[in-house]
Amino acid sequence: MNGQSRRECAAMLLALGMSIAPHAAAQAADASSNVGRFYAFGGFAVFAPDKDGQLRGQQGNLANVIAGGGLRASQLLSLEAGLIGFGQKLDTPAATTPPLGTFQPGSLNTRMGTLGVNLTAKVQFTMDRLEPYFGAGVGMYSTWIRTTSEAVGCTQNCGDTGPRITANSRDAGYHALVGADYHITQKDVVGVEFRQLWLDASFDEVGMGKVKAGGSLLWMGYRRYF
């Protein structure tokens, strides 16, 4: 997913929300009455990693998590604190390849994952049951890269029996998002969101330096007001 397709996807989501609004159910869920209420949210996302010159064969995971809680501060503004976790599989970089002869050829397996917390400010527009929104925020993230292998001569249950090389990084990142919520009832909400996360991880301990660890997430989830 390149930069242009991400922008197109975000624009399509917002346009879709605008087009659905006139066809929403005639009896509106009064979203404005949620002002001053706290809410919880959670759901799963598809992750498309940003491309980096040091990384090859990147494949984002399908089961990534975005969850947390928020406060409907006003008709237009919501404030959220969230937890996000996502991962990807990639070709083993030279920096995390064990010495030749110490592992079974073809057994290298490399993954990179990120877990973080973030704060977001959102501006939403109530349109009957539909609420398109956009927002931005910052967060702190822990990112790891891990290469495992099979031991030479191993014949049974060989996964992760050979050399393992890992590196970890803690870094700040920032994000922007656009989406739309639909009120099934006043308090029960389903939504879809496109989020772009900009994040660099530093794997100096294995000689890789900075790599792009962020990417795009298309999230579908549920919110519950209390």
C-alpha cells in the first residue's frame, strides 16, 4: 500500500460516511447526549507496513489489535488513550543472519512486532446516526525484531532450536486517522478507521540503525458509552 493508495483509501472512507448519512435510519440515536461520558473501544485491524530500504519481503499480519478508552469532551471533540499491537514477517536481513554452518539452511524465520500506548484527539461531526471523524496523536512504542532458526542435524520439533538473534527499541511515534462511527443505539457504536502511524525503530545492537516500523492500519471495531 503506497502513499497515494493510502490517501485514496482515507478519502474513500470519509466519502463513504458522507454518502451513507442521508440513508441512515429515520429515528436518530441522540449522539449529542453522550457528551461528558466515558467510553471503551476495541477491534482488529489489517496492517500494511511502511517500506524500508533495509527490509525485504515485508508482510503485515491480519490480526492486529487497537483498543482503549476515551472521553466525549464535547459535541465535536473526543480524547482517547489507546493500546495498539501489530506485527509483520520479513526476509531475514544480513544483520540478523547467524553465521553460516550454525543453522539448517532455509530455516531462518524473521518477524518484527510493535506494542505501544498512545493519546489521540478526535474531531467528529454528528450526522443522524453516523459520525465521520478525523484526528491525530502521539505515542510511545516498543518494537522488536527476532530471527530464529533450526539447529543443524535436528529432525523433530526443530523450530527455534538453532541460533536466535533479537534486538529491541523504544521510540516515540505519531499518527493521523480518519474514520466513521455508526450508532446502533445511543451507547452502542460500530466503526471503521484508517490510521497512518509514523514510527522509526533503532536496532543499533545488531548494526541495523534506524528502520521504519510504522505503517497503515484499517481498523473495524466497537465502542460502548457508559
